[in-house]
Amino acid sequence: MRACLFAIAAISSMGASSAFHSSRNSVSAPPSFLLSIRGGANEYEAKFEGIKASVMEKAANKIEEARRKIVDEGTIVPDFGAKADSICNAAIEEFAKSAPSEAEGSASSSAYARKLQELEASLDAPLQVLYLRQLSLLREQALASYKSASKASDASDYEAMLAADSQFLRAAESSTRKSSSWTYDADRSHLQSIMSEFATTHKKLTETQVKSSQQQSTAMQFLQHQQQMIQQLQMQLYGQSSPWNVGVAYRIPDTNFNLQGSYQQGRANLQLSCVPDEYAPMLGPNGFTNGVGPGNLGLSLNLSI
């Protein structure tokens, strides 16, 4: 009986040991299907990466053409948003045709979705840089229109500001991709801030010019008032002045003496001066003509009414 129990224990121990070794072997050995999945995923990654590189190379030509116009030439590309969407959509469609997402199981679908996102992000980044540069050009164009409208017309600065803001809004909206996170709010706020500062400066300049004009007008009125007072004093001292102002100049023949006479505001003035005649050789063989002629007589007349 005792020998029978030892035999049963030995058989039980051998079974437990065999089960333990079997369990240990099953844990330490990796399943073969995991290796196959991992290898397949790497294969899909390489396949889709190659397709993505080919598609991006074709789209890069169109992006470079837009870059030359916007950055190098500094010109605005009309409907840039629609063109950017067209570049991205065409690339995504070509990628989808070359790499169908449902053909080779879940591993292929996962790699396909990931590479599709990478493709769109790779195309969106350079296009957004061009978009920001175009917004800068649109802002400068709207600001120039605002300055021109505020100077050339009688419209108020507020109306010119509204027109420039509306112009920028339309152009920026057409330059924005519909299916993206692009936004022009910061550029629009910057434009409005610049126009507000310009309007404030222009208003201060206009006020300064108006004040200066008023001061000049006040000074002229003061001078006219002083002149009227002087004329009134002259009338009180010398009586009614004559409206005639007459001036006469006569050079005595064959001499350097010049006789000048004038009559202004009721007063006569006579002046004799010695002035050499520089034009004597042109007036005759003896230097002067005989009698009173255009060469030795000057006459001026001024009548104040």
C-alpha cells in the first residue's frame, strides 16, 4: 500500500514537472504571426512612402510656380485659396489611386491613413507660407488704396477705411483654403490698426494746418487794420491824398547826371544823382542823342483808386 502511494506521487510529480516546462516554453517563444504582421507593416510603410514622395515631387512644381509670383515678383495670385485646394486635392487623389486603402487588410489601411495625413501636412506647410506672404501684399495694397482715397476725395477717413477693409476682406477670403485652418484675422487687425494710426496723424496735421491758416488770417487782418490807421493819420496830417502816383527820370545829355522826380500821395520828390551811362555807345556817335528821346527819358505812372 505504501509502495503504491509513492508510485502515485512520483507519477503526479512527473506530470506537474512536464506541465511546468510546457508552460514555460509557451511563454518564452514569440508567436510567428506577430513577426509576420510587423514585417508587413514595414513593407506597407516603405510602399506608401515611395508613393508619397512621387506625388509630392509633382505637386512641388506647382508650388514653386506660385512661390516665384508671390515671393520673387511680389505679385498677388488671384484665387490663391482655390488653387491651393486644387494642388492638395489632386495630390490626394493621385495618392489614393496609386495606393488603395482597403486592398491589403488593417495594417495597410493604418499605414495608408498615416501617410495620407503626412502628405497633406507636407503640402499645406509651404502653401501656408505663401498664403501669409500674399496676405502681406494684400495688406499693403489695401493701405495704399486707403491713403489714395483719403487724399484724392472729399470722403471722410472713416469711409475710406471701410472701403479698404472691405477690399482686403474680399481678397483675403479668396486666398484662403476652405478645408484648412488658415486665418487672416491677425493681418486684418494689423491693417485696421495702421489705418487708425494714419487717420489720427492726418487729423492732427489737418488741425495744425487749420490753426496755422487762422493765425495767418488774423495777422493779415491786423496788418490791414494798422495800414488803415496809418492812412487815416496821414489824411489828418496832410489832408486828402491824391490818387495819382507819377515818377519821371531824365539824364542830362553829355553828362553822367540823372534827374529823378516823383509825386506820391500828394507829395513831390526831386532827386539828382551821378550815374555813369553804360549804354552810351549804343545811343549815338557822341554817346547821347540830342534832345529828349527814349534813351535819356523814363516815365512811370501809377493810379490808386
